[in-house]
Amino acid sequence: MSADEAAAIAVDVSLRRGDFALEAAFAAGPGLTALFGRSGSGKTTLIDLVAGLARPDRGRIVAGGQVLVDTAARVFLPPHRRRIGVVFQDARLFPHLSVRQNLAYGRVFARRRHDPAQFAAVVGMLGIGALLDRRPAGLSGGERQRVAIGRALLAEPRLLLMDEPLAALDEARKAEILPYIERLRDEAGVPVVYVSHSVAEVARLAGTIVVLEGGRVAAAGPAEAILRRADLIPLHGEPGALLAMEVAGADPASGLVRLTGQAGQLLVPDLAHPPGTRVRVRVPARDVLVALDPPQGLSARNVLPGRIAALNPAETGVLVEIDCNGAILAARLTAAAVRDLALVPGREVVAIVKSAAIDPAGFGSGRPAVTI
């Protein structure tokens, strides 16, 4: 089996439509892969090519070991034979059918027999058991999207495509549905390609990120590596670290919650997660200070020892990467600060993070590292 056939998805395609040209190649493993970039960068065009809604001028697409497209071999699997589930911005449920009937349609469309155990598992995972006898008009936007995800899963897809599924929802509905997408990522066993231009969603959900800009792949790799890239600041905003941590419990002395992980210990505002929960923490580079020695008389609670791993030029200074026991933090410093502190790769430092800089609403569950 070739390397691309062993991947959850492998894409190498080109397409030209008028003034727009797409030239994209990447491969990703299991978990959730985010296609990330500005509007017009080619994200939805790429989704259409994978789903079979468009044909590339040249290239090859493989998903779950199945060749979907190979222009050299004149292979083009039609959409209904690809076993790919698609969830759009709007849920696109049948308004005259109940939730139960909408879910069942996924089985009918895929020509699968009804499996009560699978049906119950999907309903339970998405928390839609109480909605089964209701119709779409009586559901919130987040509830409709959960039903749409369930319908796609019940078709037993080899790959699930989600094209900006939260874009039409307000912040409250996004907060409602994000934990269910995390469960889908961690429990369903179906690789997900997730289109977004929201750094908050990508940081919370993605194991792998593919950044598109102007129809080209600007970067691809593990989320924690991509999100701290200073050269991608114009694409995704403030760079920062993405850390895998675990909730250790309340810290009585500070009234905060203690997280532990490879980088060390972090004290953060109150979380709605019980001890033992694995979480993903994004620490923006602008909120990390660097010192040569542990500070005295400072209000910041989080002081992590480490050593300088890299100094990368950024638009407004230098992005300093700090290796904290194998976990990488990023700090945005001025060139003058780097010079005055005599920072060079290998120098021992301490990274200082304010507890207030870490937003509990942005915490995701699960570990971020999925390599490609």
C-alpha cells in the first residue's frame, strides 16, 4: 500500500476556474484535519473536489485507502459511491420529517440496513435523544446541526467533511455544539476534514491543520506547530502555544484550578471539567513574558522553566520559542528585549503566563497532537 493510501486522506490536485487556480497537496492521518484560511482561499473548492461535486483538472485523491480520483488513470468515483458524509453551514434537514426520520434517511441514502445499536450510539453521542419526535422547525440552530451530523454518520462514511458548520450560529449555539464535535472527533472513529476561518475553532478541535492561501497550501502539519508560526500571523492572527494538559483539581491557596502537563503546572480560572479531564490549552504569544531568573514580587502565578529553542523574526519583533520539558511555548518580544536579555538558542529562561490570560471558554478536550 502506498503512503497516500495508508493516510486517512491524501490530496494532490490542481484546478483552474476563471482567474482562480487551486494547486493543493497534503496528507493527513486519523482525527480532525482543519482546512484553514481566509474566504476565497480555496477551502470549499477543495471540499467539493473531495466530495465529488467537482472534477480536478489534474490529480489524485485517496480517502480511507479508496482512490476517489486519479486523472492519470482516468478514475473518478461518483459522489454516491464515495461514502463521504458532508455537513454544511446550514443543516439542510427535511422540514416535513421528524428528527428520527431525518436520521433514518442517512441509512436509506447509503443503502444500509437499520442498525438499532448504531442508531442509539449516534443519538447518545450527539445528545439528541429528546429531539427524535420533533421537527426541524422546532429546533435551535445547534440542535439542527447535531441532527445533520448524526444523519451523515449513520450513512457509515469513510470520511466526514464539515464545511464551516458553525458559521451560521451565534456564540451561544457554537458553545453548545463544540463539545459534541469534540466527542465526534474522539469517539466516532471517522476521520473529519473541517473547514473554518476561525482560529478559536481550529485551536480547539484540530489535530492537523492545512493552511490555504490563494489556492495554495501555505503550511500543513500538527496543530501545535502551525499555530505558533510567526510567518502565518496574517493568516490566523496571534500565534501561540497549544498545550496538552490534564485537570488536577482546585488549588486552595489561589482559588484557581491546577492543570498539569509536559510543560509543567498552570493555574487557570475555574473550569467546568472534573479532575482527570484532558484539555487543550491555547496560550497566545502576546501573553507570555520571558525572564532570565524566577521573578520575585510578581502577581503572575504561572512560571515555567525552559530554554530558548528558536528565535523567529515576526512583523513586530521576534517570536521566541521556549522548550519547557519538550512542550513549546511562544512569546512575542521586541528585538530590543531579545538583545537586552542576550537571548540565544539554548539559553535557560523562565516563561511567565498570567492566569487571567487563559480563557476557560476556549478550552477544548482531548490531546492536540495528531501527526501527518
